[in-house]
Amino acid sequence: MENNLWNHVLKVRNHSPLVHSITNFVVMNNTANALLAVGASPVMAHAHAEIEEMVSISNALVVNIGTLDEYWAQSFFLAANTANSLHKPWILDPVGSGATSYRDTVLSKLLALKPSVIRGNASEVIALAKASMTTTKGVDSTAQSDDAIEAAENIVANYGSVVCISGETDVIIDGTERIFLRNGHPMMTKVTGLGCTASALIGAFIAAVDNTTEAVAAAMSLLGISGELAAAQSMGPGSLQLHLIDTLYNITEEEFLGNLNLTR
């Protein structure tokens, strides 16, 4: 798989997939720049009147519920239904799952539409699966990745999605295997929206790569390794953001494969 992951990075660079992101106000600029840096083309659109057309010309859809309201919720449902009808991959980022009953109601409806991929932190995945009681601290996780494995497996079994639990160790579960990625840097937790950036990058990779599990692993590896390399030359979270975008753009095969920390 390891050599395949770098080939998937090249596929995104070469094919420049159009990724339709319905994402939150906090991260729009960050995620658009990250998508551009890896070679993808971002479009941010949530107007009901153009959702169906925008999904139809896009290669993948990202649904991120961070700054949720009633209008955006309808945008999510329109987009996900259109993606399903056109057999286009889409990823759900259940930001703040478990925080409010309204958020959970919206998420339960989105989950029923069977996203291709779900990426969230451990607390969000646990709350989404309703596998156990948990406390969601805003969009930060109060649980570790390993704590959410059972919840993720329940989601996979019931909805067929590939689930990525992000954290100090990223865990990818698809029903047949578990993949553990141990790349990244603690400073990345001090930059808002890097989880959302991960979901956006996954959107680009599932657009370009047929094997969904490998696409998720490639996207998460790329972000984690780039974060490590960027942190090594950063004074703090502010400069990390700058260096991260540059590293996503410039990373080489040697840097990627030489730093990849993947186990199964």
C-alpha cells in the first residue's frame, strides 16, 4: 500500500479534481488553499438554487457541518442526495457531533444518506454512532482515537462508509482492515480547522482514486507528514499555517515515503 499512497498523491496533482465543499465559515480560506496546494480545484457553494448543478460538475463533495443553520442543512441534504444520484463520492465531517440535539438530528439524516467517507475526531465518531456516552468539547476531542474504534466499526457495518478517526494516531476502518497512521505534530492542534482541512483533502483524493480506503490513507498521510515537516521550521501556530501550505505543495516522494508511519 505504501508505494500506492504516493501514486495517489500524484493522481491528485495530475488530475486536478474539482471538489465542491459546503463547509464552515471558519475554515473556507484554509481548506481552499490546502486543496489548491495539493493540486485540486476547490469550489465553495451552498445556495440552494445552484447546489444540484454544482455537484453535477464536481468530482467529489465535502459536507462539513461546522457553522450549522437551517439553510445550510438543506444545502447539505440537496448536495448529498444529488451526489448519490450521480454516483459521486462524498465525505461527511460531523463537526461538533453530540454537542446539541439539533446538530445530531441533522447528522442522523446525513448518515442515512450513506456518505462514502466519514472523518471526525474520536468524540465526534462516538457521538455519531451513539455507541456510548461522551462529552464533546466544542470541536475538540475528549477521547482518544482507540476509544472510537468500536463506534467506527458500527458505522461501517450499518452504513458502509469508510470511517477515519483523526487524532494523535489516525485510524482508518473500512470493514475489512484497520490502518493506523502515526504522523503529525502536536502544534497542529493549535491551528483551527486542520481537521476540516483533512476532510477537504480526503474529498480531493476520493475524487481521483478508485480505492476509497487508500484514498483516505493517502490524504491523511500527506497532511500528517506535511505537518511534521512544516512544524520543524515553524516558530509557532501562525508560521505553521504558512509552512504547511508550502509543504503540501512542495513535498517530494522521498520526504513522503521516508516519513510515512503506517501500520495495519
